[in-house]
Amino acid sequence: MRRSATPIIFTAIQSPAGGSSWRDLAACRTADPGIFFPDPGDVVGVERAKQVCDGCPVASECLSYAVGTNQTEGVWGGTTQGERRRLRQRWLKDLREAG
């Protein structure tokens, strides 16, 4: 699944109805965390992690959290650290230009 070029992720993260955390609904909550931190250059490992994220109902909340807190390692919300770095740079640029 290709992500939109325009991030819609930089909104306040709100808990779903019932007060549970978005993390409680994450597809990865029962997966081995190591899956999401593949070795550098491990394309198969990255794709394996992204497959979990592709079916996740809270992938956008996860991505928003990762970008907003500058997570520099691992796969978050279906993105690698390089993909998130580019999203964050674009987001910060947009903020500077807007303000």
C-alpha cells in the first residue's frame, strides 16, 4: 500500500472511544518487537514489519507518534527511519513557512 505524499498524520493523537490507547489496538501488540527493528540493509526484514503495519487499524496514529517524538530507529506506522526523516523535514519546513 502506497502512503499519501501529503502526510495527514500531524494531528493530536486522541484515544479511541472507551479510553483505551491507540497502542491497545495496534496490529503489532502481540508481535515480537524485534521484527520492527531489522538490521540495516535487511530489506526482507523491513518488508516483514511493513506487512504487519499494512493491516493495522492505528498505523496513522503510530506514524504520528513516531514523527512527533522523533523516533529514529525501527519501523513505525509502516515507515522506515529514512521515510520518517523525510516526512519530518517536510513537516518542519511547512511549519516554518506557515509561521
